[in-house]
Amino acid sequence: MSCVFCGGKIEPQNTTFVYEDKKQYIVIENVPAEVCIRCGEKTYSPDVADDVLKFAKTIFKPIKTIQIPVFDYVSRIEAQGNYL
């Protein structure tokens, strides 16, 4: 099987799934996917995708919490005097 985006080889791997809903981010580790070894595109089976989205929308206890800095690209460009 080859990647629909770049034609690269696809291999099964466990990946990290990131989900955003109304400015709330959920990170789920060790999700099985088919991953392109050339471009990194991830493809999830319909069953896994459904299960992950159900999991992300339920109340559960995370195994850990991480702090992630968030940057705004437009503010950076405006601060430099460059406008899109």
C-alpha cells in the first residue's frame, strides 16, 4: 500500500492522536495507524477513528498532564511589521 499524498511506503505504527474541540486539546498516545515513512501522513482505520473520538469526548482520567506553550503566528508577523 502507498500513501495517497506522496506515494511513499505505508507501515503500521502506534502514533499519538491529537484532538481539538472548542479550544480543548486531548492527546491520546499509542493509537494504531498506518503511517507513511516518507511524509508522515497518518491514516486510522474507521473502527480506530470512531473509538478514539468516542474516547476523546468522554470523561476519563488521563495518565499524565503536559504543559504546552502556545504561540500566535499572526502576532509575530505584526510585531515584525510584516503583514499577510
